[in-house]
Amino acid sequence: MMAAKAGGRKFSFDLLNLNGPGDDDPSLNRSSTLPAVNCTEPGTPSKSKSGRRKRKNKSTNRQLTVPTTNGNGNTSQHDIGRCNLEPGCSQSDRIVEVGGECEGSSDGNRPWVPENLERNTSGRPESDIGSTADRFPVRNGSGAKHPSSSGWRAKSNGVVSRLETTDSLDWNRLTAEKSDMEKLPLKYLMGEIAGGNSLRMTTSVGNEKKRERVYNTMFHVPWRCELLIDVGFFVCLDSFLSLLTIMPARIFMTFWRFLCIRQFQRPSDTELSDFGCLIVLFCGVVVLEAIDISLIYHIIRGQGTIKLYVLYNVLEIFDKLCQSFGGDALQVLFNSAEGIAGCSKDDVNFELMRFILDQTIAVPIVLVHSFILLAQAITLSTCIVAHNNALLALLVSNNFAEIKSSVFKRFSKDNLHSLAYFDAVERFHISTFLSFVLAQYVLEAEGPWFSSFAFNAFLVIVCEMFIDVIKHSFLAKFNEIKPAAYSEFLEDLCKQTLNMELENERRNLTFVPIAPACVVIRVLSPLYAEHLPHGPLPWRLMWILFSTAITYIILLTVKMMVGLSLNLYATWYVERCQNKKNDLHLD
């Protein structure tokens, strides 16, 4: 060590004690490798590469220390690593030995300190290590620390860490952040108050399309839907009255013609269809007459309110199934009648056998449907007669179950068309059930009963109308169906009433009045039997014929009124739709 100093050489720790303008420069490059340094003594020419290689091979193992001063002023030696003269030292443990003025120095009195003196081996970012002067804390001649070395300390393993200083704990900044956090709720509240619409996060500003949708849901769709269902109800009523009035008249005229001509002629398809419907109606009435209504009534009345609700829903589902399947069965029967009327003599036997087979299929379907409608009527009568609010519970549960099962599903325009027709048929069936309840009141009620019946019937009809309107309004809203679609449905129904051909036969209203007719005849027959006068058999037969004729005339009059009104309205509406084809919104 002393020999080296006597030779005029200076080590790197001697260079670090020098105060120069570049000691505090933080811009020194701190890469992990040491660049090549070309340092010579003053006045000595630079040596060649071969000379440097020889001097490197002759290097000896030396241990270099740095004198440091503790807090008491005592000087101690601090090991900073091996010198670069030891062949086994790694580059991160070497200290560059400088022996005079460097070629890169601009000042002759201040030696140049090579960059990248120490390799970052602590695993931290190089920005946390600092400059070369900061990594080696030294003292000047007066014993005070170098200004650039404050905040750093050296460890025995060569890793340098930063000391925490007062500057790193900015209490004013922390206090300001704390006060901002305390003011944050107040700022949030004032921002919400000054933000305008309080529902801006979950709703948006409406436009004309939104306004039109609201008006359609509240006004246009309910009006058009109720108009369509009401017209469908009267179409069903007209078909029902035709079955009880027009069909018997045609059959009577066919028999009268046969008696006048006294010669067999092949019947037409209309006559065969009437005979087929008469056979199905007769079988249905005979089977329902054999059923004991009192027994079914007491069985149903013994059930609880929940069971009544479940039973009514089950019967309603089977009613819709039988309505659809029964319509297909009657259409097949009418097709067989057309086949018999238009076939040749060789195919008559085949067509006749097919007609009989179709008749055999249609009879049990209508019988099952008639029994289901009768059971529904008895269930509704049980709820009306009961004094524990069973009717209200039945209506609420049944109607809201209907909304749940349909309103949140995806419906196309054709499906909505069919649903409106089903609602019209259901409205007519409910009227049939109320006629059954009225007949039961007439036969069995004691005291003033009409006001109670009128209130219950009004409640049932109003609830059914309200539920149908709600259901169709939201179905049209969720499926983005315009109110003009219901005008198109009504136009198709009017064309069907006028027997006009439609582009799509699926738009026809399918209604089978045979099963409701069987129920009504079964209900009204006890009324006539109750009021039948006592006396000899001819007198009773005359009374039966007279009451039947009076009933027929009344039904025929109602049929004419309903039929003429429907024809007039259908004609007016079809002409109106043709004149205002592009403006169906103004109904």
C-alpha cells in the first residue's frame, strides 16, 4: 500500500475525497459493466496494449480498505473489496486504479472518475442507489460528512441502502390528503345535487320513440286489443247461435225435401257436414245428461282453495288442447263430407268408410271437451257460491299465472295473433260458465240472489278484460309490435266473417261451438223440466214443443241481430282499411 503511494499512484478512494464540481452530479451513468479507461500519469506517454497485458498478468492479490470515521472521531478501516490486481476478483468487486490525469478529464487538477464504478447487485432499481459519490460516504478534512453522501450508508457485504430522511416523510402532504378525504363526502353530495337528473346513471333522456311506446302501451294497444277480442267474442257467439238455429233449419229442410221428392239423392257436402255435427251434438248431450252434476259439485267443493286453483288451471289447459284438436277433427270430418259429395260412384264406399271413421274420432273428442267445460263451470260455480273469498283467490292466482306464463316470453306477430283469438274463445267460454252459474242460482238459491250473482259475474268479466289488456300491452311492448298489427288482425277477422279469402289460412279464428252447446243444453234442460206443468202426457208434450219453439225464435232473433251487426261492421271496417291502408294508427 505504502509502496504504491510512494510511486505516485492514487487509488479510487483517494479520488472520492476530492471536492470537485462534478461530485454531486447525479447524471453519472450506472450500468452494470465498467467501460475501458485509459489513464496515465502526468507527463507519461500512453502505453501500448501489450504493455497493459503484461502489467495485468503481473498483478498480485491485494486487499484495499477505505478509512472511515465513526461518530466519536475514531478512524477505522472499511473493506470495500478486492483490488483489480487480483486475478480472481469479479468485476463488481474491483476498484479502478487511477494513476494520474485521465484522457477524458477537462481539468488538469481534477482526475476523472470512471463511470459504472459499482455494479448493482442488491436487486433494487438503479434509481434507488444514487451516484458514485453517494454510494461511498466519506468525510472531508474537517471531519464533516460530504454533502453529497448524506442519506446513504455502506454495508459490510458491499450493498448500499438509503437512510430515511425527514424529507421522505412529508407530513404536510399527508395532512392535506387527510383533509381532502374528510371533505370528499361533502364534495360528492354537492356534485350529485349540481349534476342535474338524479337518475342519469340508470335512465336516459327520452325521445319521440319512447313517448310513442308509452302511449302505445297505455292507450293504443289496450283499445285495439279489447276491440279485437270483443269482435272475436261476437263471432264465436254467432257461430254458437248458428249451430242451434241455422243447422236445425237446414236439416229440417233436407228432410222436408226428401219427403216431398220421395227419391234418394246424394247429399251435398253442407248437408253431410250438418248431419255429422248433429250426430256429435246429440251424443254429447246424451252423455252429459247421464252425468250427476250434484256429485261432481260436492267433490269439487270438498277441495281447498289451492286445489281449486290447481284444478281450474289444469282444466283450462286441457280446454285449449281440446279446442285446437277438436277443430282439426271437425275440419277432417268436413273434408270427408266434401269427398263423398264430389267422388264418383266407384269411390263412394271408400269415402263413406272414411267419413264414418272421422265421425267416430270426432265424437269422443267433443265428449271429452264437453266434460272439461262442464267441470270448469262447476268449479267456477263452487268459488262463487263459497263464502271464504275463494272466487277472488281463484281469479287473482289464475290471471296472474296467465300473465307470468306468457308476458315474459318471446312472441312473434303470428303467435300474438293466435293468442288474441284464444282470448276471444276463452271470453266466450267464461260466458257459458256464467250461464251455468245463473241456472244453478235459479234452481237452488233461496232469497234475493240476483244482486250477488250480478256482482260476481261483473267481477269475473272485469278481471278477465283487465288481465287480457295488461298481457297484450306488455307483449306488444317487449316484442316491439306496433298497435297497427291489431288493426290488421281485426281486418283479417272481418274478412273471415264476410267469407272472404285470406292470404294465410292460419289467420282464421278456429272455434268449435259443439262442446259449449252441449254444456248449455245440459244446463237449460233442468230449468225447463222444473217449470214443466203437471198434467196428462199430451199436454206436457204440447208445452215442451211450445217452449222449444219460443226458445228457438228467441235464439234465431238474437242470431239475426248479431249476424247482421257483424256483417255491417265487417264491411265498414274492410272498406275503411282499404281506403286508409297506410294510416291504420287512427282507429
